[in-house]
Amino acid sequence: MGNNRENILAGKKVVLLGGTSGIGLATAKAAAKEGALLTVVSSSQQKVDEALTILPEGSKGFAADLGIEKQIAQLFEEIGEFDHLVFTAGDSLKFSALPGLNIEEAKQSYNLRFWGAIMAAKHAAPLIKAGGSITLTTGALGQKPRKGTVVIAGMASAIDGLTRALAVELAPIRVNAVCSGTVRTNLLSSMSKPDREVFFSQVGSKLLTGRVGDPKDLAEAYLYLMRGCFTTGQIIVVDGGSVLV
């Protein structure tokens, strides 16, 4: 159990879409320390199985393609009532200048990250108990784009707007988002490991924190938004100060 004086998450059912790796898995671990009951979801059964070996006994896992509404609907039918939904699902991030942009690939990314979030909210909301919440995931590039980030920045801005709209649409269910800066996850798997380390070092040296983020840093923000019963329609930026430099 964590040290939170009221242990607000103890016994609460938390569903994490994308909860088998990176930020999602770090959030699952952090919620478990607070006594939450976990259900993690990934498109890969292997990742689900691996995550369940790490998470506390009694945790549940499902494999589902979060870009397909029928699978999302079936998923929530199986899960039943719960308290908090965390959406961290995402594919590998790809930077591309506009002339070389693969539009079909970009559409697939939007289908998972943006439409997947809408479909998840649609089918989850009727099952969320009183006092529950939805927390989405967006990115700091939406607030401060750079070259090669047309798709990533556009998608982040769309999720920012979606968060506010869902907060109005689904009230009193609280809907918020965590806005992530550069974090050490597998979302940059399109790069080789040495190139990734160079990238993290270069980006980190320019940040106010002097380093890029760790999934554990982001997990704290998701916990806050699950606990924060007077917070809705908000985007919490956890980016090492990237929007300021």
C-alpha cells in the first residue's frame, strides 16, 4: 500500500488500455502499490502474459485491437463495472517531413490513438462507477511542434480537444489527460538502440530538468488524476519543461 493518507485507490478497479509496457505498465505498478485492482489490455497476448507475471496476483489481462470498435465493445462486456480507465495505447512514433509522409500509416496511428480513445470512452462510460474517471494520453509536441511532427502534433492537439469535450459530454465522470514530453519507452522502437540513446541525451540536455522522462515520472500524474475528485477537463503537462525551451 502507498502512503496516501486516505488510500483513495485501495480496492478500486483500474483498467489500463496499453497497460502492458512503458507508461501504462508503470502506472499499473504505481496503482497496485495503492491497492488498486488491475486489468491491463494490449493488442499482444504475449505482452499481456508478460505483464501479468510482474503485476500482483489477481490482476487480469486481455488482448484486443483497440483500433477496432467491435473488439473494444466485447472487451468492456467482459470487464464489466469498474472505477478508472487509463488510455496509454499507442504505436511507434514516426517523425516525417511532409513530402515523405506515409498517409495510410498516419491514418492507422490516428485510428489507434485518437479514434481508439473515443471508442474506449464510448463503451467504457456506461460501466464506470460513481466517482470514476477516464485519463487519456497526449503529447507536448501538440503545444510546441517542431519539423517532422505534423502527424504527432496534430494528433496531440486533437486529443487535447477531445479530453475537454468528453469532460463535458460524460460529466459527472471526470475526464483528463496527461501530456507527456520525451520519455524512455518503446515508442521510438523505429530507431536503433544507439540512435535512441543519442536522441534521449540530446533532448534531455536541452530540458530544464537536464534529462528526459522515465515512465515512473508520468505514472505519478495518472495517479493524481485518478485520485483528484475535483479535477476534470484538464491536461497535466509532464515534460521536463520542453514547452518552455
